[in-house]
Amino acid sequence: MTTSPKIIVVGSSNTDMVVKTQKLPAPGETVTGGEFLLAAGGKGANQAVAAARLGAKVVFITRIGSDIFGEQAIAGYVKEGINIDWAIRDPNAPTGVALILVDERGENLISVASGANHNLSPDDVKRAESVFQDADRVIVQLETPLDTLQATAEIAKKYGVPLLLDPAPAPQTPLDAGLLSMISCIKPNENEAEKLTGITIGDVSSAQKAADKLLELGVKSAIITLGTQGALVVEKPGTGTLVPAHSVKAVDSTAAGDSFSGALAVAWGGGQTLLDAARFAAKAAAISVTRMGAQPSLPTREEVEKF
């Protein structure tokens, strides 16, 4: 197994403004006494940083604003050793911002202003086509336009690079069958899997049904993350394997899914089976929930191997 596969991440970059509070407010309620944290975030950026810290060679294709948050984001990616040749500074839109509330159990509420992420275009990805030729895995999410995701999937398919879709935030409309047929692995949580399949998930057997439906819709494999129950890995209909979650004291679950996706791509792209890669990813996700913030919480390879 290679510990430094080449991973391309096409997706979002945000600045996260996090308030940690005793409880999440109800509509119309003000909850005082919280701690404030400003951190780099965005699902695409989190996954890029997660993969880079785990030893991958990462290329990040994204759009950020020509503002102070954009400056800070670029400086952060450079520090992590991420290739930002295809990170575009948008002259007309601000860097994306996420407002995040986290309670003492680590549960969160998130609202996102997409800004420049909304302008990431198929042409932006097509201009970077040459970097796909020797890539091991491509990761995409749903914080950027769907036609950009479609263009990414087509280029990945052209060069035979397996594509991992983290379908977050949950899609409001069903994904196109043509797009689903180009996805090597889809990694939804319970809520996202319900939106994609219409199947309500309450336990492992209903998660299996949802995964089977996703395979029926055209994806090659599915991993449904089930919070504290673990992650169900399904490569053939009717036969899933549950990878148990590790028991840790959670303080902030904000980037747990991104940590899982980045780690999954690194281990899988490095030659591990999808199941073994999911086991590696479960460790990375467990470490991330024990720390505050999105990117500050992402572990290094050494930390995951020691865990």
C-alpha cells in the first residue's frame, strides 16, 4: 500500500464561525455564555486537509473570495502542503461562510452562505483536467453546483479514476442517474441516505435496504455512516459489513464526516480494500470529534496509526 496516493478534491472552501454553547437555541431563543472559535472549514477544504495530514498528495480545485478570509484559507492550504494551482480567487463573490452552533454533547446546527463556492464552474474543473491523469482518487461533495460535479465525474471516468461522493449537504432533489452511474463509492449519513432513497433509516437493516437501493440506482458501492453505531459498507446488494464506531468523548462532530471521507480516500487510494479503508476512516473520524473546530480537529497519519 502506498501511504501517499494522489487525491484530487473538487469542492468548497469556507470560513467557519463556531459558537460552543450549553444547549442549541430553539427558534426565537437566545442562549448566552458560549465560546467563540474562528476556523477554516468547508466540506471540500476539510476533506483536502484531512487527506493531506494523512500523507496524500492533494490537489484542491475550489473558488474563494478576494477577501481576508480567502487570504487566510490560501495560507492554510499552503501550510498543509496542498497543491492550490487550481484554487481560484473570485473577484465578484466573498469566501463562503458557515455559522455553526455546537452544544455540550457535540451536536451541531449549521447555516452556510456559499459565496464564491457557488461560482465553481465546469470550466474551472476542465482547465485542471491534466491533473486527473495520474490521480488515485477524486472526492466531491454537494456544496458546489451540480453541473460542476457532473463535469468532474466525466473527467474522472475518462481517466479511470474512482470517484468518491460525500452527498452533503443532503440533496433536495434526486441525483441524476447518469451521474450516479459514474460514482465508485457514495458515503451518505442516515439523513442524506434517506433523502437519496426515500427509505427511513433507524437501524442497520434499514441502512442495508437504503444501500441496496443506492446500488440499484447505479453507484458501485455505498458506505452509510450511522453515528455511534458505526458505518455500513456495502459492495454487493444484501451483503453489508458494519464497521463499529470507536467510543470516545465527543466535543464537536462538525468535521467528522469530512475526516472519514478524506481518510477513506487516502487508504482506499493507497491500495487498501474499501472495507479496510473504512476501518481506517472510522479511527480518523473518532479522533476528530474529540476536538473543537473543523480543520483544527483533523488528525495526522501518526495519530490514526497510534489510535
